[in-house]
Amino acid sequence: MEGTVVAVVLVAVAVLLVLRSGMRVVNQVERGVVFRMGKALPSYRQPGVTFLIPFVDRMRKVNTQVVTMPVPTQEGITKDNVSVKVDAVVYFRVTDPLRAAIEVQDYVFAVGQVAQSSLRSIIGKSDLDDLLSDRERLHEGLALMIDSPAAGWGVHIDRVEIKDVQLPESLKRSMSRQAEAERERRARVITADGEFQAAQQLANASRIMSDTPEAMQLRLLQTVVEVAAEKNSTLVMPFPVELLRYFDKAAQQFGSGGAATAPAAPADPRLP
């Protein structure tokens, strides 16, 4: 009787050990791909506790989180024959764990190699101005180039971004001189345009003053008021030209009238 009990206990312990060896825990950020006798099962295991057949099943866990992978600096020649160094970053995640475990040996390494070759390719197809200013279009082109082979591996490319574009020092100096020259050109154009507008306004003002002489006197009085505000200066008022003209006209009228009404001088009796 005791031997039977011991045997039952041993069998129960053995069964528990076998079940324990076949129990696996899949984390929330993982999916489990089960290989049974070397053949992958069509469905993968969801997060939680799962059981495998001991000595028959083997499970490989695949992480489904977004992976941030920096792309090493790639050196290339742009379409307009400028040597540059460009680095980028790739954001991707596994959408099909079964393909990621079967179709490619190491999907992270594979995506990295495709990203490097695609970055060198996009450098050769782009101008320097595109690399510096039109990066959104380059990001979309890079994502499409990398996503095409990665889709067959069960990997989806979320985003690709170019981080930095390193230029030669000689090119940096040339671009700096170009920018300074452009700023100088704009400054000269703005100054010339201001002088042109000022000349136009002065010409308009001169025409108005020539048509209306009183405007000159009003302008003179305004200038006197502005100068008088400074108490440390002496103001010399010019004699109004209109007043001189008035006296001149009055003198002319008086001279002509006097010549017409003046009485004749009496004759000298001593003259013959």
C-alpha cells in the first residue's frame, strides 16, 4: 500500500515537472512563434501564459515594440557633384511575427543594411539644396525605399528622418559668402527704393508748392516752429519774398501815377 502511494506521488511530481517545463510566459510587448518538430505553426501565441509540448515544441519570442535604429553616417556625392556626409534614424516595428521569425535571419540587421544602402542611393539622386531644405520629400522617399523589402519580412517602417548633413569646410565658407552677398544686395535695393520713393514725394511736394505759393510760407512757419523747440539755437528769420514783391508792385504803381499827375515846373524869367 505504501509502495503504491509513493509511486502515485512520484508520477504526480513527474507530471508536474513535465507541465512546468512546457509552460511559457509571453510578455505584453512580445509574440511567440512556436516551432513543432522544426515546423512553424500558422498561428503565434498571444501575451500571457502558454503551454508547449515538452521536447516537441520550441518557441521564439518576437518583440513588437517600435525600434529606433540610428543609421551610421554615409558619405556620398550629390546630383550636383558635392561630397556630403549624411546620417539618419529609422523607426520600425514588427507587424507579422511569423514572417519576422521565418523569412529573415535577423530583421534588425537586415533593416539596418537596407537603410544604409537606401540613404546612399537617395544622396546620389538629390541635389544639395534638396538635402538642406526639402527633407520631407526625402524622408518619404527613404521610407518607401526601405519599406519595400521590409514588408516581406513582416516589418513596417513607421518613419525615416535625416538627422544631419555635413558639408565640406570650403563649401560652408562659399555658402557664407553667398549669404552675405545676398543680404548686402537686399540692403542696397531697399536703400535705393527708399531714396526713389523719397525723391518722388519731394517732386510731388515741389509741384504742389509751385502751384500754391502760400504752401511755401506755411512750410517755412512749420520749420520755424520745429527749430524754435530747440532752446539752444538762434533763429534768423528771412524777409518774406512776398512782402518784397508787394513793396515792389506798390513802388511801381506809385512811380507811374506820380509821373502822370506831377505839375510842370515854372519857367525861369532870366532865361531868354
